[in-house]
Amino acid sequence: MSKITDAREAVMVGRRSDGTLVRRPLSPHLQAYDMMQMTSALSITHRITGTLWSIGLVFLVWWLVAAASGEASFNGAQWFFGSFFGVVGLMGLTAVAWYHTLAGVRHLYWDSGRGFDLPTTYLTGRAVLIGTAALTALTWLIMLITWI
Amino acid sequence: MAAPTIRSLRSPLGRVRGLGAAKGGTHHWWLQRVTSVALLPLTIWLVFSLARMPDATWQQATAWIGRPFNAVLLLAFLAAAFHHMAYGLQEVVEDYVRGELAKVGALLALKGACFLLWLSATLAVLRIAI
């Protein structure tokens, strides 16, 4: 057993049946799991969308601070959000926001101790994907109707 | 070489039930759930509200932000969202950043950035609303 240098490894130590200490394998592990399964793909997508949504919050802060700073800076922010990159970015962030919200509801459902059997896991996973597509389309439909 | 031994006689389950040495236990996990429940209605409200004002002028936008109902919900959203964001990104940093110095540095920078962004947005809402 080599010396532990990382604090996280302290909780990853187990015993073999002969009593010797052994490092437990980490899970889910890229070398042990097929990350192309829907279950693992949706799991890492929840983390990725959570991280990406931080950019959406930074945009919101910019929009609010620009509005508080005056008309000129607000028009600058609005120009960016209405530009090609702004529109594409906001479209992506809408999908990211709805995915993370719906997958978060799925996590709360799991926290209640339910929905862990495989058929239900696939059912709720598909519901998250379909719901994300539907809510993203609805959000942009509302936006386009207001815009035009 | 003598084999390492586990000195505590308490079982891991017993330590968890006693909340461990720091008495922190499930604080991080629980607050992540509390903020997520708060964010659920607030996010639905905010996304659909913003979707209805893509061509808003400065006068229209500040009037919307300044309305007491909207200002209160915006302030609540910002508090819950930045708490949730700081806690969520903390988990990402703790999982992927190697080395104590880099990890603690990243966590301090992350918490500082989240705090300043939350403070800026909150001040902006208050300045428009009051």
C-alpha cells in the first residue's frame, strides 16, 4: 500500500478478506463503464449543463448591471444578445437551462428513494430529453412571437 | 513494514449518523436540494418572462425590473441561483482539480467570483427598484 497523497483517497480505502488494506476502485470509471449508455450520458450531461449555465448567470448579471448603469450600456448589452453569436448562445443556454432543470427534478425524484429500477430510469431519462426539446421550442416560440 | 491499522472503533455508519468530527454532515448536499427546489418555480418564471421581452427598450426593461413583484423574485432568484452555482461548481472543482494548493486556490477564486457577481446583480436590481 503506497502512501496516500490526496485527501480524497482516505475514504477510498477498503480491506481484503485477509485483512490487508486495499485502494477501492473509483466509480463510475471511464475505463470500466460504457459512457455511451443513456444513463451515464445523461448523468455527465447534467454536470456539463450545470457548469454551462453559469455562463447564462453571468449574462444575466451583465444585462442587469447594464440596465442599472444607463441607457447606453443597456443598448450595448442588447446589441450583443441580438447579434448572431448572442442569439445562438442564448438558444443553446435555453436548452441547457431546461435540461438542467428537468434532470434536477429527476434527481429530486431519486432523492425520495424512487425510480431506480432500469425501466423507470430509461422512462424518466427519455422524459427529460423530450421535455427539454419541448420547453426549448416553446420558449423560442414565445420569444419569436413577441419579437415579430 | 507494519500494516496500517484503522484506529477508530466506530463503524462508518455510526460516524455518519453522528455527523462526523466536523458536525457538517449533509449540510452541502441538503442546501443544494433546498436551493434547487426554490429555483424550480423561479427559473420557470424568469425564463418565460425574459422570453417575452427580446426587443425591450431601456425604459421598458427598467420598468419591468423595478416593479416590486419582479424585483423581489429577481433578488430571490439571484440569491438561490448563485448559492446553487457556487455549491455545484465546488463539487466539480473538488472532483477534477488535483493537488491541494490548486484546489483550494480554485475554490477561493470560485467563491469570490460568485459572491461578487451576486452582489453586482443584486445592487443593480435594488438601484433600479428603489
